[in-house]
Amino acid sequence: MTKFLLRGELSNQATATFTESMRKKLAKRPDIFEKILPSFAPGCRRITPGPGYLEALTENNVSFVTDPISRVTEDGILTADGELRKVDAIICATGFDTSFSQRFPIYGSGNLDLGAKWKEYPETYLSLSTYGVPNYFVAHGPNSGVGTGSLVIVLERTCDYVAAVIAKLQRDRIATIQPKPDVCMAFRGYCEKFFRKTVFSMSCRSWYKRGTEDGPVTALWPGSCLHFAKVLENPRFEDYEYTYLDGRDMAWMGNGFTTPELDASVPASTYLDPEHIDYPPVPAQSN
């Protein structure tokens, strides 16, 4: 993670740099600068590129309005000051719904409604599974966004992780898998502890916090994208609970024989392949 996202000297330096940049670009309209200068550090809200945006606010053909919108009428926008501004088009840029409310009902054990479970807080294990909904895995779920870096590698590692889970289910004849409740709680605690030392938890209304100013950060991973990828590299299967298809947990032992012993077309001596042989090191010759 870029270190300026951690509260401290680098964050303060970034704030000073951003502030001076805004001041220069809005030099023609210092009144606008005073109105839109954030009270929080860069990164509390998502930083998006907007070349030319600040300069455009100072043009003579631009009206800068800060009054809240009361309602939209047939031909314009009525603001709280009582003025109706007639417009030809309205561009809606209100963001996204990151509350993780379900677009369709998902039910788990005992008719558990996942939407209701996540209403107050979307508790998960590593962002991709949750207790009470067996066999449920999701990519880009709660606490899976990245504040800096590429989301692509995260999605790829998530797919690799789920593929490893499916392979285990098939290999061990597992009927259901779900994270233990204590590891879900532990992951939530880890997130809360991590974000307290970052700019993400500063007071600012952000979709990282479900549109609240001071709520818990539920959209971001507690770390960098490389950290996320590393965490998912080796699944901790001991963090899950299982039920088995035949009621036993020794199905992974099979039937006492290996495939080559039952199928003559399958090589039986693969343990002699070069990749399985531990060759001793070649002794170095002294001069």
C-alpha cells in the first residue's frame, strides 16, 4: 500500500502538496478553493483522475453552485435557496451502492437471509465467504476493494482460491464448507484495527464506508493488493467447518488403492519422474 495512506508525516506532506496544487489551479476563483478544499487527507475518499476539472470551474460560462438540491423539476433543478435553474440535461454522478445488500435473496442454513445478516455489517472471512451460508464464495465481496494497485490480480487470486476449495471438496468428498464463526470475527477485528491507522477511517463521507462519514470501512481490503494476493495464495483449510457426503472425514484416504493399481493404462512409477527425485548437490571442485 502506498505509505501516504497511513496517517503520519507522509500523509501530511501529501495533504500539503494536494492543497497547493488546488490553490494554483483555482487561483482565478479563490472563493471556490475555500468551498471545495477537503477537510480530510487525500485517500479518505477515492482519488480519481480529472485533468482540467478544477480549471473548468473557473471559466466564465460555468456556474458554481453549492446549495443543496431540494428537488428536480420537469425543466430544471430547484436548490435549497429557492432558485430554479433550468437545464437541458442532468448528468447523475451519485456513485454506487456499496452496502452489499443483495439484489436477489440468498438463503443459508436454517433459512438464514444473507441480506438481513449483512444489513448492519457485512461480516466475512477474507472477503469471500461467510458463516451461516455453506458453499458460498464470492469475488469482489465486502472488504475486497483495493485503495491502491490493481484489482485484476485480486480477482485472479480469488478464482484460484475458490478453485482450490472446489478441488478439496471433490477430493475429500465434502458436502458443505463454511468458515468458522470465530475466524469471521477475527477478520473483522483485523480490518477495524488496520483501518484505524489509515486515512480511510478519517471523517469523510465515502462509499468505502457505505456512504457514512465515520462508519466502519467495508469496501476495502485491509492492506495492499499484493498483500491480498499473498494472503489468498495458500488457503488455510483449518479455518473452515465441513460436513461430509458419507458422514466420515476420512474419505480422502480413498479405498486403499491408487488409480494405477486399478487402471493399467495409468503409469504406476511416476514417483521416479525427475521432478520427484532429490538429486544430491554436485560437489564443487577446489582449485
